[in-house]
Amino acid sequence: MYPQITLLIGGEPRNQGSAGEMRLTNPADGTELAVIPKGGRPEAEEAARLALDGFGEWSAVSPFERSKVLRRAADLMRERVEEAARVMVLEQGKPLAEARGEWLGSADLLDWFAEEGRRVYGRIVAGRATNMQINILKKPVGPVAAFTPWNFPAWNTMQKVAPALAAGCAMVVKPSSETPGTAWMMARALLDAGLPKRAFSLIWGATADLSDTLIRAPEIRKVSLTGSTRVGRIVAALAGEHLKKVTMELGGHGPVIVAADADLDRLVPLAVQWKFRNAGQVCVSPTRFIVDERVHDEFVSRMTSGAAALKLGNGLDAGVQMGPLTSKNQMNTVAGMVEDAVAKGAIIETGGARVGNAGNFFAPTVLSGMTPDMLAMNEEPFGPLALVMRSASLDAALEEANRLPVGLGSYLFTRSLSVAHTVQNTIRAGMLGVNHFALALPETPFGGVLDSGFGSEGGTEGLDAYLTTMTVTAAL
């Protein structure tokens, strides 16, 4: 059921890695999926060198023709959705329906940037003399190193790959070592569609060695990372040392302000769906529910009922709504946060513990009575924890929402335009969803502020991140 995946160096399969081998396991039951090659510094150095050749070849292709290749790849992804979705479930754990949606959404990303890449326009600036012509040109930045996480192995990878290739860049992608199969499926679609082989390498393995080598490589001119704030600081420092352009989407801790006039009939079903999708392993997951005291008890009651009713199980089984956490370490982290919260006065409304003895299953959990001193209220849980805090006023809710030094996704539920206006002008976040939780679309910028990173993925801003500006002045 799991493919025989290999490293791809300059588009060519590599069955052996300089760092030996690694084993992939299924997070639902702990069984071994595959033994695969593990890359190290030699593969990273070679991939960077080949990327420079690939960049010369791919950037010389016209945007019109590049678009055709990317559109073909998107079509191939749609044709292969069932195989790719099963691979994603096996290595990452999410329910099959979520995996299908992520894979198809990633194909949409590729389609959108394939078209947007045809619309990279320069401009003409009027000269100060009649014989002076000034042209502003946009050019691809060069070979790109992309580091992607395990929680959305298709979408997060495509957020980098699609705009970079559309701009004319070559790619060296390092996916998470826990979910390499999804990125491999994506690479196969791109190469089968006609992408020049040297324009794409896929390498996983010894993370520190690979990232250090790729960022330092003189051939690499741009670095893109989705990861934790801690890792972001390390990567940004190294990239800055070598004057590489960077885009970073880092950690968040999604506040949800629930005003007294919120429509709970609308809010609660959405909150249950979006909080527990992918077992809460989502960078913009709604996590801190800051609820006005006038609707607090009813919200807690309804949220608890909804969470308790979710079907937990293997993502390949029919009707499953939440799968396992991707790793045992993540499961233990979530359990520790629950223990800390309860010790400091929180109430477990539902869940709060591991389920079964096999796999990394943790019950959908609602905790009430949360206070700012609790670990889960300060560090991103990245798990199925809905943290509910009572709020006395909108000002108090905003104070809590802005208390942490992160600002990625944020949410507000209210029927008041005045409240919405106040929140959008006060909250410190890169994105705000008003009466809904959907933030990520191909055509809109996705990114955070403060310790949640800088730069945007998605929208025209996502394409701009892979372009440089050249001014050409000519005396005629």
C-alpha cells in the first residue's frame, strides 16, 4: 500500500543515501511502512549544484510554456488523488476525506500559480530626459531551498513549490522525514508533466545536516520554511549570515474571541470541525476560545457535546472524523499540557487522555477554567485541545488574544459590525476570520506577524517572494 519511494537528486531516483536508512511507521498502529534511503550532506551539496543548472534551463522557458507544464502537473495530481490520499493517511494519520481535500487543494494551488506566473509584469517609468528610458523588470530569484512540515505534507509543500516554479525558480525540497511519501508523489507529478529534472530535487534525512548545507550552499538564493518559532530563529540567523532571502510561516496560538452576541448555532459546529481537524495539528487551529461570560456556560456545554461525539480511529476506516497524532512525542506533549492545566485548576469537560494502547490516539479534549499561567495557554499545543477561558469584556478578550508574542491566525464571532471593526483594528495577527475559520486559499496571502514569521504564501504576495526587481535605464 505504501510506495517504494526514493530520494530525487536532480530529478533522478537515488536508492541509497549517505546517511544510511530510515524507517517509516504508521501513526495509527505503529507498524512499519517502509525502509527508505536517508540523505546527508553529499546529497544536499549535489542537489544544490544541480539546481543551478536546472534554474538556467527552467527560467529560460517562457512563462506561457511554464504554465502549461504546471497545469499538466495539477491535472496529474487530480488523477492520482486516491493513491496520494492513502499515502498521506498511512504516514501522517489524518482521515481519508481530509487527505483527499488537502491533495486536491494543492492541485488548485498549482493551477492558480501556473496562471499567475503568466502575469508577472514589469513597468515603464517616465525618464527625466526625452532620450531616457527606464524599465522595471521582475526576475526569478534563483534556486530555492524549501523546508516543509509533516502536518500538511501536500498543502504546505505546494505553498512553496507552486509560486517558486511559476516564477521560474528551481527547487530543492526537504520534506519532513515523517511524511516524505506525499512530497514524493507530488514530485512525480511535476516531473511526469515535463518539469526539467534538474529543476527539482527531493531530499530527506539528517535534518540539521541537510538544512545547514542547503542554506550555506552558494547556489541557493532563497529559503522558505514552515516550522516552529524556535527553528525559524535558527534558520533566519543562518540565512541572514549568507544574505539569503527568506519566507517563514512559524508557530501560532489561534485566539477565538466569542462575543456575547455570537451565533452559537453557527459557531459550535464550525468550532468542533476546525478545532479537531487533523487532530488539532494545524498552525492556524482555533485553540484559545476566549468566551464572553454571558454565553460561556452554553458554549462549553455545546462544545463538549460536539467533541465527545466525534469518531476517533484509523484514517482509512469509514466514518472516522479524527485520526491519531502523527508522533508519540506529540501525544506525550499534549498529555503533559492537560496534566499541567488540571493541576492549576482547569476542568476536563471531555477527553483529556490517550485512547487505547496502539497508535498515537488522544481523545478530542475540551478544557474549561483556563488561565494565562497554564502551559497550554502559552505554548502552542498542536493537538486536539480546545482551551476555554471566560472573559468579562471585549477589551479583556483582546488583551488575552494579544498577550502572546505570536500572531498568525485569529478569529472572531459576533453579529456586530462595530465589534468586528474594533477587533480587526486592534488584534495583532496576520489573518483574521470573522464568523468563520477558513483562512488558506490560493489567491489570498497567508502569513503571520511578530514571532509567527514574516512574508506571505499565497496570493500575488506569495509569487513576489520568489522574484527580484531589476531597474534598467537606457539612454536612447
